[in-house]
Amino acid sequence: MKEARLIKEIPLASTKDGAITVATVKEPYGEKSSPVISLGIWLSKTSEEPDWKVHIPLDNLDEVIEALQEAKKEF
């Protein structure tokens, strides 16, 4: 059973009511599946589902954070 916990909701830049959500999901793909970090992009928070969603396996999180920090340096 999916057990999600919202960690943070961040206002999405350049939108009136969009958001970025960061959540943890235990067993996202069924019993004994590995946990993920779920990132949702909402162009409008009135939507029932995010416009985009990505699940990052917990085992890959450190490398993804490093890559995001490297990407940020380009700007």
C-alpha cells in the first residue's frame, strides 16, 4: 500500500498558483518495493494530479542532488 508523506510545497516560479511538491513514498509499486522521492510539478494547485511527476529511487537521491547542484552552477 502506498504511504506518501508531503515534505514540502514550494511556489512554482512564473505561475499564479503553481507548486512544486516533494514527498516520500514507501512501497510505491507494491509490497516490498523500494521507497522513492516523488517530485510533482503543478501548473495550478486546483488540479487533482500534478502536470508532471517523477519518482527518484532513494538509492539514487545523492547522485541526483549532486547533478542538480552542478546544473545550478551553469546559471
